[in-house]
Amino acid sequence: MTSSQRLLHAINEVLVESGRDSVATLSRDTQLLKDLGMDSLELAVLTVKLEAMTGVDVFARGVVSTVGEIEDRLRSE
């Protein structure tokens, strides 16, 4: 599974756990709050899931707002 697929999987887990539909695709410009409707609790859950999967806390250097920012932080760590 590629890093993009793992990220899509993690985001969809959070969405489904919150009672929303999963998404088929993400772009680097997809906004977590505006486009996916995530709230602060869901972002925290996503942080934990991503750290468990990758060993990287993508929010350690501050809040991220797009899928592309998450991908960049995963690559830079």
C-alpha cells in the first residue's frame, strides 16, 4: 500500500467512525476542515491513526489543513 493509499484509508476510517461516507479519492488540495468536514476531535483521531501507521506526528509542528501538507510532513520525517 502506498503512502497516499494509507492516508486515504486513515481519513476514511475517521469519516466512517464519525458516521459519514468515505471518499473515493483525495487531492493534495483537499482541505480537511472545509472539504471533508472534519472537526478538531476528528483531526486528533487522525493524528493518532497516522502516528500509529507511520511513526510520524504530522501535527507536531502545528496544524495542517490540506492533504498535501500531511503528505509533505510524512515525507520530510
